[in-house]
Amino acid sequence: MAKRISLREFQESLVRRLAEARAGDRRALLGLRVGEENWLVDLTDSGEILPVPPLSPVPLTRPWFSGVANVRGTLYGVVDFSAFHQGAPIVPAGHARLLLIGARHSINSAILVSRALGLRSPEDFEADHGEADPRPWVAQRLRDTQDRLWFKLDAARLLAHPGFLDAGTE
């Protein structure tokens, strides 16, 4: 029988592992599933990842703006990262997670992802020499050992992009 742990123990373990990875000599990456795409985020750019709390809708916003989340007394604007890329909207339940992406950049922004795929090593990827991605926040296209395509997120570029910042409808 598998050992059962509480959600709190799991979160504490994940925070500890993330801190250890940040302190290590090699840069680690956080793998995310966003709709049909695989994404990688440098741990230095990633914030906390957590189950999706209740979201408060905001009127007169674009369909990809999921609302506002209260995380321990701080409000975060939540962007459905799949819908932002014209993909299917993510249901904020089940395996879906919220990545607090803007903390390092002093922006209270979070992206809604389909699921967290865990920590990845940069050595497990090599550059994809296919067509360049037109999205400016895609730092790099990579392939893993199973030849799956991954997109490496440039969080600073995403957070500064006018299309990401303009959540209001016209």
C-alpha cells in the first residue's frame, strides 16, 4: 500500500525541494502542462505553485483573464495560460495549478496551468532546430529525450508584454 501524506506535507516537501534546487550549482527547471503544450520555467523565475483557490471574476476582461485570487491576503490577477495562447480554457479544478509567476518582478500575477510536471534538469533537453516561435515570451524551443517539444518561458518578457498586461476588453 502506498504511503499517504497530507497536502500540507506534500507542499512542505515541494517547497524544500525547490529551495534545494535553487541552492544547487545547476539550474533546475519546473515542468508545466498548459493545455496541449509542455512548458519549462526557470526556478529563479517561478514562484509558489499551489492548488487553484476560488477565483473572483472581473467584469469587462478578456476571456483568458480568469479573475482574481486571494492567496494569504494578497490579490493576484490570474491568466488562463492556455486560453491566452488561443487554446482550450483550463478548468480550475483537479490537477490544475496556479503558478505565482510575478513575485520576483514585483507583479502580483499568476498563470493557471493544467498541471505541474515536476522538476526537470536542463541536461535532459536539447535545442529544437525547427521554426522559431513567434511568441516573444518563448525563450527557447527544446526537445526532451522522448522527442517531445517544450517551450521555455521568459517570465520577464511575458510580464512586460502589452498583450499580457492588457486584460481589459475594448
